[in-house]
Amino acid sequence: MPVLTVRRLQESDHADWRNLWTAYLEFYETTVPEEVYAAT
């Protein structure tokens, strides 16, 4: 089984997070304003 490491978020995580968040919204066929991306 792979080892899971939990760490604090880093600025370099933002692009990957944004891709996941966008895919989540697309799956549910919804959108949110850019302000929500920034706050989330």
C-alpha cells in the first residue's frame, strides 16, 4: 500500500487544486464566479 503524506498546502499546489475543483464543477454541470475560486 502506498504511503500517504499529509502536509500544509503550498502555493505550488494551486494549479492541481484548480484542475480538480474545475472538474468537480463540470461533473455537477455548474459554475461559480472567480471570487469563489479565490475564496475556496
